Amino acid sequence: MVGMVHETVDQMDQITAGGMTESPGSLTPTSPHAEPIPMDRPPKLKGRKRLLQSLQRISSSPSLVRMGRAPSSNYRTEGKASMSCVSLSSTMFTPGHSHDNSYSSYSSAGFSTAPTSVASTPRFEQLDSDSKIRIRPAQSNDSASYFSQGPTSVPLPSDLRHTFKEHDPAKPKVDEIAEDYSLQPTVKVKEPKRRPNFDFWNEMPHEVKVQIFQYLKPKEIVKCSIVSKAWHRMCFDGQLWMNIDTEDYYQDISSDSLVKLLTSAGPFVKDLNLRGCVQMRERWSDDGQKISEVCRNLENFSLEGCRIDRRTVHNFVTRNSRLVHINLSGLSAVHLKTMELIGQGCQQLEHLNVSWCPHIDTKGLQKIVRSCPKLQDLRAGEVKGFNDRGFLLDLFRANSLERLVASHCTDLDDESLKLLIQGIDPETDPLTDRPLVPARKFRHLDFSRCSGLSDTGIQSLAHNVPVLAGLELSHIEALTDSALTELLPSVPLLTHLDLEEVSDLTNSTLQTLASSPCAPFLQHLNVSYCENLSDTGVLPVLKTCASLRSLVMDNTRVSDLALTEAAAQLRLRDRTLTTLPPPTQRPKVALSLVVYDCANVTWTGIREVLNRNAEMHRRSIISLKCFYGYQDTVNEHTKRVLRGDSKAAQTLERKWAEYMVATEEAGAGGAGARRRRRRAREAAMVHADEEEGGPRGGRRRARSGGCIV
């Protein structure tokens, strides 16, 4: 196509430039009154303009039609012409009224083109017959066939075509939409009202704010008080401070803040624990009166360890008649007068702790026992006068105490204990020779370091304290197996037993404990420094006491056999559960063993416990406190097991065993001692690296060897 265009352009240039002669007649019909229009030769165009002019001339050539190329169906021929040129959208047409047409008019199909035709343009029959231009003469019916023929123009290239989307009959046309829209009535659209600014916090009810602040800790509430004045008032609202317990932050709070807190929240405070607040020592004399006047609704009150004056203590006691729990332990300001005021004003008292008060004796306690019938918990450690018969008889008649702490009371002897448990001259059963007295309600008894007690006094407890759960008899040198052998079978609910440093105990006591009704419920047993105890008494306890959680047996004669049995029993408890624990569940400490300073316990028994702890699918493990040389390895092993890394724990146990074996071989005499010592050093380094989490960067840190004790 491009070659044909260039060939046609060259031929037409030759015709226009050199082959034109003057025509003998008029070329186009003119009006009789019209004057001839002078036609000047147009300047010769060059470049792009010349090409466009040539395209206009050949656009309607009959040779293009006879090439047989079908017109493009996608190109729109109706309406206005395309952007390229007008002649491309039309077919060849010769006007019927034109008789003497020039070549340019004939070739342009009747449309006006550039003024290239002049009067000297020859007719078609004058053209050279050898010309290669194929021109079809115009027929008489060409004018009529122009309107009946389809589009015969050359289509534009596909990349230059403009595609038109077909109209969807389901959608209305643009003019229809405009007409319908114009017919519709005008409706004024209301603008949405803008929501006024909403202050979420200020609009919230006061009760909800208080409920939110109750989820914060006391230290966090105090920090929030510096946000604003409104938050300051909210943070010191009394409803947030119904329970003031300074045990966790007494070292961080100042005396000014504590005084402000007590004065602002005083009417709402029910539980007040100022244990250890020594910073208030200078403020009690100035602000103690004001604080005690505000705090009038106290139910639980603790001043343990505070340096407070006597007048403030009396004000607190007299102005709070609903006190249920009072803790005045270690206060030197507490005297006999304080006990009288408590007895007169605190009729609802249930718990009283006056241990280590140097100015308190049983005379003041006797007034409280007589005035407070609901008293259940009396803690009077190191209080003098426990051999007072009147005080003991009042306790016997009241029979309301559930806990009695009389540790370090040297005045308590066998006769006093008998009077407390059996009263004066009780009736006896002729068959069993036991006193017929009402059973005592004691659930916890603490007679530790009561040097005046012996087997006679302890035997009076047998069959008289059926609900006893805790018994502490440590450091009673005169206590033997005979008293405990009679007492233990009569306390079926015993869970805590402390026999520390009772040097005369033997294995028969533990065997009796293992066969008594309380064995399935026993949770804590302390036989520390009972040097006569061995595996013979400990093994039955480990087998029968399934609920045991803590066993302290340091400085005894137990051996590795006890550790092996403890590991086996704990493993057996896990196997009784048919279902396996979930993969995400980590083991927990179920039994704590204390075996340090036991000469018969070696690293072999320790390794057995570690090996059992590192087994897969364990729910419970043993926490071990042993010889200080093994303790670091045991602690690291336990830490790995608790975090669920059993493989690392097994590796540590294996390396430690290799180290211990090499150490024992190095200590043996005979040939090869030097080689065994070298192996022991290497094993020690490997074990140390494993205990520290492995060598750092592939290199072990330097060690000086340390000293040997």
C-alpha cells in the first residue's frame, strides 16, 4: 500500500509539472456574468505537507476500489468524517453537471481539494496511454450508485481506531434521562445534622468511673492522680480505698501521701493494714488524732511493726466497735489498758495477734477472753503467764478457739496444757481410762520451743482434738515416740506436722504416721535434725502419703533409696491418669524434698531424681534442695524442665553424670591417675559449659580452676 502511494505521487508530480498544456475550452461550467478567476500556480510543498496533499488526491482513486479490499465493519461511516481526512470516509463520485472536468476534480470524487488544477490541465484522453495509472471512466449511473453502495473507504489501522460501546436497550438514553429528570419535582435534600462533641469520660457516670479504677493497683491509682484535678479527686475517692494494704508498697509511699490517703478515704476504709510503715513515726503524734477520727468503720486492723504511740492505738480501738481482726504484733505501745479497751469496745472480735508484745501477759488476755465470746484465733507467742490457772480455765470453758499460737512460751508446762484440754478433775471412762470432756475445737496448735512440755502434756491431746489439722512441736527436747504414737492415730485430719529437732524420735514414729488414718491427707512433714530417722521410717511415709507436698529431712540418715522411692511414687501418680497432658501443658512442682547435709545421699540419688523429672509427658516433678556442690546443676535442670525443654535437661543430666564419674575415677589411686585427672578436668569443663547454656561462640571461657574446700 505504501509503495503504491509513493508511485502514484511521483506520476502525478510529473503530470502536474511537465506534461500539462493549455486546454482549448472551458474546464468547468461558468455563469454568463461571471468573470474568470485568475489561477496562480501554487507553490510546491515539501515534506509532510506534500505527503498529505498526495493522500488527498489519491483518496478516491478507482484503483483503490478495484483492489477488492472489504471495508472495515468497525469503522463508522455515517455522520461526520474521521479525524484523518474527509475523503477517506467517502466513495468515488462524479457530479452529473460537470462536463469538462479537470484531472484533480475527477480524481477527488467531486469534493473540493487543494487548487492544483489549472486551465492548462489536459483531458483524460490526452494522457499518455503508457501511464501506469489505472483510471476508470465515470459512468452515467455513478451518481445514483453512490448512495446505494456500502462504505468503500480504506479503514484506519486497528491501533488508531476508536471503539464505541453498544447501547444497552435496558438503560435509558441520555436525552430520555434529561427529559425525565426535568419533569421530576425539585426536592431539597436535608443536610445531616452534625453530632455535637461528646466527651466520653466526662459524660460517664461516676459509679462507672469508680468501677474502672478498681481494676488498677494502688500504686497505679496514685500515679493517675497527677493527670488533672478531676482525676486527682477521683483517685482519692473513698470508694476506691475500702481496702488499704501497704504491705506491697510501704517502702515507696511517703508519709504525706499516706496521711492524705487515710484522711480522704477514712470513712470508707474497712481493711487497714499499715504493716511496716515506720515512716509514720513522726506523723502519728500530729495527725494520729485526725486519722483515728476519720477511720471509724474498720473491721480488719493491723499495725504490726509500726512505731506508733499509745494514745493513737487507744483512739483506733475505742472508735471502731466493729473490729473483727486486730494485729498488734511487736508493738511496745500495747499495755494492759489496751487489752481492757479492746475487751470493752470490740465485742465482735474473732482474731487477735499480740505476739512479741513485751508488756502483754495473760491477765490482759483473760479480759478479752471473757468479753469476746466469738474469739477464734489467739496468737500470743512469747507471752508470759501461760501457767495462770484462771486464764486457762476461761479458755477451757469458752471452748471457742480454733487456733492457739503459744510458741516460745516457757511458762506453759504439762499441767497447764492438761488444764487447757481437760479442765479440773474431769470424769474418766472406766474402760479406756480417758477423761470424759467435750472435744476441743482446736484446728491448729503451735507449741514450738515450749521447753516445759514433755510426753505427759502432749498425750493429753490424744482423743480430745479430733479436728486438729496442724501441729507444731519443734524444739521440744523432752518429746519422745510414746506421746506421738498415741496422738497420731487420734487425729485423722492432720495435714501439717512439724517435728524439727526432736532428737529422740525414731523410725517408729514415722511408721505409726504411715499407718494412721491421717496418712492420705498429710501434706507437710518436717523431721529436720531428727538424726535417728532413716530410710526405714521415711519409705513407708513416701508410699502411703499420696498428698505429700513437702518433706524436710535434712541432717537425717536417709540415703539415695529415699530419693529413688520418691521419684518412683511421683511417676506412679502421673501414670494413674489415663489421658496424656496437652502438648502445651508444662509440668509443675508437686513435691519438695530437702536433703542437704545428709551424709548418705550421693550424686547417684540426685541423678535418679533428675532423670525422672526429664521424662516426656510429665505433669509433676520433684523440687530438690541438696548438697551445695550439686545445687546449681539441680536448679538449672529444674528450670529447663519447668519451661518444657526436656531434651536440654536430659543433656545437662548426662554431662553432669559424665563429670561425676570422671571425678570419682580421678580420685582413685594406682596406674593411670594422671590420665583420669585430665579426663575429670575435661568433663568438668564440658559440664560447666552445659550448665551455663553451652559454649559461647564455640569457645569456652577461661577458668582459673578455683579453690577446693
